[in-house]
Amino acid sequence: MSTSWENLIEELSSLQHQFIKVVEQIEKPKRNNPGVCGSWSPKQVVAHITGWDKEVTRQFGLFQDGLKKAIEHDIDEFNKKSVQERNHLSWEETVAELQRAHEQFYQKAKSISSQDLSKKENTEIG
């Protein structure tokens, strides 16, 4: 069974909102404790996800502008940078930034239609 782009984006948005609800329930003493994902704390995981949401949103824009080649990243370096860039933020600021990044991601993804994807099916974005 094939899922349309529009349905996929709606489902992803729902899952993103559920994730934020779970994040908001993390007890204060545990928010900065390492070990939730390797040596990362919950706050660092949230910062990491925010970085990728922002990057994918940026890449959606490049796709709409006609990007014809893949964007390559050193994944470990990108992850490290995303976490470091948000290290100064409080827990509340980190979660608020994630919420904004999810909303921007969702709005940009909604602006891409299934037809846009089929027109550019040979375009690579990564």
C-alpha cells in the first residue's frame, strides 16, 4: 500500500507532537543526565533532533529551488555541532526551539506536494 506524501507529513507531524509531549514529561533531575543515548543527556538528544529538523527544512527549500545533487554531511560532526550550538540554552529554551523547528519543518514539508516530488523524482537530497 502506498502512502501519499501529504499523509506521510501529517503522520510525521503527529509523531513529532507526541515526542514533544514525552520530552516535556522528563523530570527535572534527569534532563541533563548523560546516558539516555550513549553519553548524551535528554537535553542533548532534543538539541540533536532540533538540528536535523532545521537542516531538513533547509534542504526542502533547496529542493523547491531545484537542487539537483545530494547534500552530504559528516553525520558525527553535524550531530556534535547541533548539540554544541544549543548547549547554552536552558531545558525550556531547548524544548521551545524543538517545537519551533518542528513547526517550520511541517510548514515547509506541507508546501511540497506529491506532484512536486514526482516532477523531481531524479533529484537527490541527502
